[in-house]
Amino acid sequence: MTMGSEQEAPSRGEFTGLSAIVTGGASGIGLATANLLADRGAAVAVLDLRVDGLPERLARFAVDVADDDSVTAGVAAAADRLGGIDIVVNNAGIGAQGTVADNDLDEWRRVFEINVFGIVRVTRAALPYLRKSEAASVVNTCSIAATAGIPQRALYSASKGAVLSLTQAMAADHIAEGIRVNCVTPGTADTPWVGRLLDSAPDPAAERAALNARQPHGRLVSADEVAAGIVYLASPLSGSNTATVLPVDGGMQNLRLRPRSAQ
């Protein structure tokens, strides 16, 4: 794909000549992903609510993934700027706390509008461009909460469980069109949302220590580590990966370790 005038991608890298859009790409995992894709040669557009202050090499469009018209216009504008779309990273999402009884239905609808229906809107708008690509890939940011029961995360877990199932169904629907669909399932990641969660805790240091201890490798997952997983799945070098659910969780899903004091 051709690149817009504001894009200056490196001349080497497996993504050279490819164009990518990253939702929720203005901070955290999304920004780390957008930068890594650009480092490896892609022309990249960030779609987010606020896109000020991003590196000049990233095209940027103010998009609300909870709004149909905003998504349709933003994806079309990004495709026009980049000369098409080969890769979609559906990273935009919000968190939620509480048991099944702790959030009213309006909050349930709000979280699903962004975390689930946002993926539907963006992917649907990008499909005409993906169908023209010879290296089409969709990567969704899911969560360990989709595959493991975590206390006080009923709403968030339900939304991410839907993302996991949607990823696999989309992979089945579009494999014959040459479009790969995968997802990453991060453990607790050191993102702005988690930072705000820690800041609001009665004892932020103790809460961070508890989150670190929950990870088998003893620390939060970094945004760069999740970005590396996303870029691996998006890469044309991963052409046999579709319907893949890639944990980036420090072993949280699969390990059953004894307490550190007993090891």
C-alpha cells in the first residue's frame, strides 16, 4: 500500500508497504503497538478520542468507537490517508470493577458498546479494504479475564469473553478471504487505566504489590510486551496464525505455582 505524505516509514522491516490502523492508539498498549508497527515499516494511523501530541510519523484521527458515524468516517479517512488498510488492531477498551450486582445496566451497555461493539464497528468498516489486501490481519486486545475468573471483574470479564469468542468466529468467517483474525490475552498490564485504579485505592502501594504478586513472574505486564505479541500476530511472517489466542500474562493462565515462601 502507498503511504500518505505525513508517513515516513523505515525502508526495511516485514511491514514495509503495509498500512495499519490502531484503535485506542494514543496511550498505553495502543501507542506501544502503533510505534512498534511504525518501527518495523508500517504506515500507521491512530484512531482514538484524543490524538494530540502523538509522534508526527503516526497519522491520527479523532474517533469514538462507540459511535457508528464516527467509526465509518474515521476508518475511511485513515484508508484514504494510508492508501488502504492491511492491518486492524482493535485495542480500544475500558475497564470495569465489581460483581454482577455492582454495575447498573447502563454501565453494562456502555462497556459492551466500547469493548465489543467497537470491534464490530471498526472491523466491519475496514473489511472492504482488508479484502483487497494480500496480507490482511485483525488483532483484538482481549484479556486474561476472558479465560480465568478474577474477583470483582464480572462486567469486564463478560465483555472480554465476548471478544475472545468474536475473534474465533471472525477467524472462521474470513479465513477463505485471506483475512487472519487473532487476539492477545494480557495479564494485568501497567497501563494508564491500571494506574488510575491504583491511585484510587486506599493503599496504592499495597494494591500494586498485590497485583504484582498475582502475576507468576512477580510483576505487571508491560505495554511493550503486549505490543510485541500484537505485532507478532499481525505480521505477514505469521501467516499460519489465525484464531490464535496468545497469552501475554507472565504465566497467569497456565501456571499453578506454590507460594514463593514455600518454594
